[in-house]
Amino acid sequence: MSGKNITQVRSGDADGIAVAARLLREGGLVALPTETVYGLAARADSEAAVARIYAAKGRPAFNPLIVHVADLAAAQGVAVFEPLALRLAHAFWPGPLTLVLPARAEAGLAPAVTAGLPTVALRVPAHPVMRGVLDASRLPLAAPSANRSGAVSPTRADHVVASLGKAVDLVLDGGECRRGLESTIVAVRDASTLAVLRPGPVTEAMLAAELRGATLLRGQAGATIEAPGQLARHYAPGKPVRLEAEERAPGEFLIGFGPVRGDISLSVSGNLEEAARRLYACLHEAAASPCPRIAVAPVPPEGLGAAINDRLRRAAVPDEA
Ligand code: TXA
Ligand code: MG
């Protein structure tokens, strides 16, 4: 399955979905669209298949993967759902919410998926191509974002090809991802406490509406051990990034927002949903430009702006070198 010289890209139509499902059953690696970003999928019950994800991404072994399943019933075979978790699943699945829950040992997940943690990160995605592959393969699929570890996430098939190229057996093209930012990750700590480990399209206000007395702990992202993947430096475009830029300094490629007109704009009208959808494509374009530095206009922190600013701050953390 590997060793080809060109990456196979196919349309995410019925034929493409069938081929992807077969490759996955055989232990292959398939990149495919979700509503958030493109994922790099492998069957979650195969240690060998999951090992290929870590190798293709250059991902550290201590950083566990999200398991994608077709529906809540399948999710309940993988993890233990208390009433609070069930409420969130009913409210937001299928959709861009990942729940970190106690793993069921009998689920048969490859140990590398959870990197040895007693918990598992689970979500039921909404994208029709990903849903088609989950239904056709009848497998739980481990899938991190389909980029090299630490690099900018992919929201189009060509981003995947540029970042992972020959390391994957197949890329299913489903066009641009509608949300553009990775799922919100929430750990259900006990019957009445949630912690947001990664802000995302399901905002704190949306979560708060489902709490009914439960407590929402915030600012947990970056609390290392709990979300090992939340390393400070992430989504790095490979050039220095300056935030809150009102105008372009010499040598900068400016990504605008609202009134700040840049070389390109996240959203000329200042719409946060559009900005989220376009964020990674804009960072990819800035990275590919001849300018040695990137600047980004201020984006308000409210609502979806929290997740956008979280990603921008991580993109702007300087290289250690
Ligand atoms: O939208 C998304 O979530 C995308 C699409 C493809 O579904 N996936 C994604 O995966 O963003 P990835 O691997 O790039 O991010 C997974 C995050 C990492 O920060 C990881 O540390 C965290 O989930 N994670 C996974 N299992 C965990 C666990 N048991 N406890 C805490 N954090 C966990
Ligand atoms: Mg990622």
C-alpha cells in the first residue's frame, strides 16, 4: 500500500468512500474531510495501523488520538457515559465536540490510541464523507489532524498532500471544511464537573447552556498532562508570526480581519465563523508567500474568537532555536 510515487487523491463520492473503507479495513492510512479539519484515519483496533499514524505525522507517542465513531451507541461501547456526558452527546453529536471519558478496557482499542491513559477522546463527526466511511468500514477510526506534528492543520485536500504526501494511501477530497477549527475537547471529570481542554467550534456559551448546575472549568488547555497534545507551540507556519497587527511592517505578509485590510483577510466583514473557516488556509497561504514574516490583525476574543485566538497564540510561539 505504500511506496507509490504520487499521492492518490479521489473524490469523496460513493466510490471513493468504498475504496477508503476497504483500505482502512486492510490497515491502511486514509486522509479524509471532517466538518472541522481533514483527519488522518486508521482503524483504532489495530496497533500496526495506529503506529502508521504516529510515523506519518512524526507525532510523539505520548500524545493520544481522537477516536471517531458512527453514533452514540458505538461510542458507548468504547467509553463509559455518565448522565452529564450523555447530555453533551445528545446536545452536540454529530458535531465538533470531543468528549474525554473513562475508556472501556473491553473495547479493544490499540493501546497506542490512548497513549496509556485510562481515558479516551471520542467524537461522532458530522461530515457526510467521514460518516460514509465510518458506516462502510464498521470500525472505530483513530484520526488526528492530517498534518505533520506541530504544523498548520489542513482544511483542504491539497493541504494534506503538501504536508503528508506519500505517507498516506489515499486522500479523499471533500472540498473545504465548513468549520475550519478542530473540535472543542471537554473532559468530563465527575458527575458535575467539566474541563475545556481545547476551545473550538462548540463555544463555552454553548456548553454553559447544557450544564444544569454542573461546573465548567476553563483555562485548562495547556495543563500539560491532561491534554498532552496541547503543546504551547503548534499550528506553526514556519515563519515568525506577530499578532494584534494594525498594519503591515516591512517584510510582513498581513492577514487582515474586519477593518484591518491585509494581503488577504480572514473575513472582510468581521464574521467570526468565516474567519474560523479560513484561518488555516490563510496561514498556509502566508507560509507559502515570499515574505519572511507573518502578521495577523486583531480578532475579538468573544465566542468563536476564543478558539481562533487560541490557535493564533500557538502559531506565534517562537521556535526554541
Ligand atoms: O476536529 C478534530 O478534533 C480533528 C478531526 C480530525 O476530528 N482531530 C484532531 O486531532 O484535532 P488531534 O490529534 O490533532 O488532536 C487531538 C487532541 C490532542 O490535543 C490530544 O492530546 C487530545 O486530543 N487527546 C486525545 N486523547 C486524550 C485523552 N485521553 N485525554 C486528554 N486529551 C486527549
Ligand atoms: Mg492536530
